[in-house]
Amino acid sequence: MVKFIVAFSALFAVAFGYAIDTKIDDSYNWRIVGGDDAAVGQFPYQISLRGSSGSHTCGGSILNENWVLTAAHCVYGGSASSYTVVTGSTTLNSGGDRYSVSKIIAHSGYNPNTIENDIALLRVSSPIQFNDNVKAIEPESDVTGTGDCVISGWGTTSYPGSAPNNLQYLALKTISNEECQSSWGSNTIFDSNICTLTQRGEGVCHGDSGGPLAANGKQIGIVSWGNPCANGRPDVFTRVSSFVSWINEQQN
């Protein structure tokens, strides 16, 4: 069973978490909208954040052996004891190692109405064990211009839709904040956001929330919100480079 978490911005865009319970089935072959199945070990930093029922709620990424990065809206109002982090698996119904969460640090400036500062850290109760399928990803501290990137996650392929069992990935392109603002409005896209847009039919959806947007082997974004799903408008991410100092300070 999967718990959906939904938040609305002033433009009625939806944060890409889960909001209703959904069963996972081996026969599911749906993808991140327009994406493909990930190979085992292709995204070793990807985690599945599970709720109290034990099923996927959001994505996230491994920062180091003790900390995981995700979106604040994924854990807003929740308690650490109700979450589990699963590492090292590309399927939701099997495999991977499980770690209980001992601490949640959501950004103090997170605004559930505007979805600004949508970032959170999760401390796991025991050190994450690294191997070929489990590795950390470094936050990118300097993102300039536009370019190629890749998203991974277990988000649905339509709105509304059902969760895939296999981890999905999709090549995307970042766009300028000015271009993103022209679609969403200048009061909705902040300097601490980064946006992607390729074409209609390609993008993220519910269940991808908190997941990593990566470029050149480093994490540049955290899935935050959009107008579900892949309908030709930009997807909006938390710009990781805006929070590197915050990330480092919180781990001390």
C-alpha cells in the first residue's frame, strides 16, 4: 500500500508525492512519463522512502552513510518513526536493504503553500552499507546555464495513475528560470528552484517527489512540484546548489 502526499501551490500545481493507497504488482510495466526501466545499479544513490504501511511514498538520494536527501513535502507533519529508507533495489516489491529513520530535518523555511525551500534530510538509525548497487551522490554546488540531466524514480505515468514496480529513468533538459517563470509566473518560481522541460509526454509524476535530478554524476535537483503530469509545462525542482551550506550545517 502506498501513501500519497499532495500539496497545492497558488497555481493549483501538485507536489509529486502519493496521496492514495496503491498496490504494486509484478505485471506493472508503466514508466516515469516517457521513461525506461533502470538497470540494476544504474542509479545506486536512489532510495525508496516507505511509509508506515511499508510501501513507497517518495524518492530520495543517499548523501553519505548516515543521511538521505528528499523533499520537505514528503515528510511534512510526519514523525521519523513512521518512515523507512530502502536502498539498493530497482523494484518496489523485492530486494534492497531497509533502514529506519531516526531523525527528520525539514528546512525551517519550507512553505507548504508556495512549496518554497522544499528540502529535507533524513538520518538513518544505522550506517548505510555501500556496495556496487548502493552509493552516495554528491550535491552539485555550482549549477549555471542549461543542460542535459537525468531523473529517476517510481512515479506514475499519468494523472491519476498507478505506481510502477520497476525503477524508471528519463533524460531531461534544464531550462532557465526565466523560461520557467514565463510558464508558471515570477512569484511562483524562486532562485532556489531549477526547472526541466523537453516535450509533452516526458516528465515526472506522483511518487517521484523527493527523487534526485542528476547531471555529470552529481545531484542538481530534488523533485518538487508541477502540473501533473508531463503535459508540456516545466517540472519544478529544488535547486540543490542553493542549499549546500544548509545541508552541511544540518549534519553537524
